[in-house]
Amino acid sequence: MRAILIAAAVALAVSILLTPYLIRLFSKQGFGQEIREEGPQSHQSKRGTPTMGGVAILVAIWAGYFVTHLTVGDGPTASGLIVLLLTSVLGLVGFLDDFLKIRKQRNLGLNKTAKLVGQFVAAISFAVLAVNFPNSDGLTPASTHLSFLRDFAAISFGVVGFIVFCNLAVMAWSNAVNLTDGLDGLAGGTAAMVLASYVLITFWQFRYDCGLRDTAGCYAVRDPLDLSILAAAAMAGCIGFLWWNAAPAKIFMGDTGSLALGGLLAGLSITTKTELLMVIIGGVFVVEAASVSLQVLVFRTTKKRIFRMAPFHHHFELGGWAETTVIIRFWLMAGVTCLFGLGVFYSDWAVEFGLTP
């Protein structure tokens, strides 16, 4: 528990103190956000707001994670490092995307092919590393089985299938968070709640680790405490950044932050063997991504739009809701999905442990 608190405290301090420095630096360099012309007209006033603030979140995650290990004396684990690598590589892809948007002075950065290649390289590297590095119990950071609350023993992808699955999961989650990042603090606040849920999940998995107590309801997850440290650092990094990113935002996280956080969520879900549970906990991200897919599908089929604009949050803005109203209500939905997901997780453990019939 002390390690988790240290990670959160360090990451919060770094994020909340580094972000205003980045605001001044990026403003001086002219690293301002370009705004979509077809978007809500109220957003045009945000043109020129510094972007690439995700740098602060990434630095906070690194600082919280490694300072904790220097403080408590335990070295980083394979699981933590592999998920951190995935997060950082996607953050680099997002940084390049943001930088090109600034250089071109328009809301288009990397082309689709270059962005997909970057995500593909990050996902493949993660997948290959995740099925290696077994510990003394033979557990690798990830398994080749599909999982909900635990692995489904009957559903195995095989190594090749697992690599394909990882690629789909990483792209899905990184793009989902990226699409959600359209209102001040929406993606950051939602990600903080999802990550807080995973701090609890990973710590619970550590408390009932089959390697420490082989009892009913235990979890066969490698390095759950280290994953909890990483999730705590990321959660606190998002909260510190949110101090400056809340409406009216003084800085945006950009693709640097959104792609990195999406990759982090994908990595956590795979290494904790809760891939399908993440769909519940990250329900707001799922709805946002689904709204875009549904809008495209319906328009190409019928030439009509089912929403005023996608992603979903813009539909409500164009319907007359104030931006802060949309943000707060989406945060409330995120809180509900997180609580529901945690309830499902705990109820499964209670049944397995024999506390309920």
C-alpha cells in the first residue's frame, strides 16, 4: 500500500507542477491546437490553446513508477515495464501526430497509414514481450486466453492469434480515448476514474495472489502490485493534469496523452486478465468510439446521420447543452460504469471465495 501511495503522490506533484511550465513553453513556441471547422462553433475560441500536454502525464507516470521503486527498494517487474513501454511508444506516436498538426497549422497530423503503423509496432512489440518472461511459477505478463474476470480456459487464441488480438485491443482503446478527448477534461477525468478502478482491482489481485495464498478465489496474475503502482501513477498524473485541463482548459493533452492512456488501458486489461471487464469499466470510451462507427455505417448505408455530430459528446453540444454540462454528465456516466465494473469484479471474487451462495 505504501508503494501505491508514493507512486500517486510523486506523479500528482510532477503533473500538477510540470503542466504550467509546459503551458508557458508551448505558448511561447506557438504550439497551439488547431480546431475542426465543422465542429461546434463555440470551440473556435479554443484555437491556439497549447497542446501536447500529455507530455506532463507521461513524465508523471515515469516519475511516479521509478521513484517508487527507488524508494521501496524493489525493482520494476516485467509486467510493469512492458505496459509502460506500450504506453510510451503510443505517446511518442501521438507526439509526432501533434507536432505535425502544429507544423502544418491544420487539424491533420500523421496520415492514417503512418498512425496505424505506429500503433501496430507498439501493439506487436507488447504482444511478443507479454508472452515471454515467465516468473518462478511459470506465469508470463499475459496469457493467450481471452479473459473477463479471469482467463476463459476454453478460449485460447494461440500465440499468433494473441498477437492479432493485442493489435485490435491496442488500436481500439487508443483510438477510443483519442475520440473522447474532444472536450475540456473529458478524457482526462474519465481516464482517472478508470485507472482508479484498476488500482483497486490490481491491489485486490495482489492481496489474493495464488502465488502468495493458494485459496479459492485467488488470481493467477503476474506482478499485480507493480501494475497497481503503475495504475496509481497514471491516475494521479491524470488528476494533476486535470487541474489545468478542466474547463476552460489552459492546455490540451493532445494525441500525446490520449493515445498513451488508451494504450495503458489496453495493457492493463490484458496483463490483469480482465479484457472484457474493461469494456464495462471503460464504458464511456466504448460509447464514444461506437458512436463514430455507427455514424459512419449509417451514413454510408442511408446517406443520413443518426447523430448531429460524432463523437457522441458533440451530439449533445449541438443540441444546446453547455460544454461543462456534457462533461459533468459524461463523468457521472463514467463513475457509474466504473462502480458497476468493480461490483462485478468483487461479486465474482465473493462467489469464488465462498462468501455468497
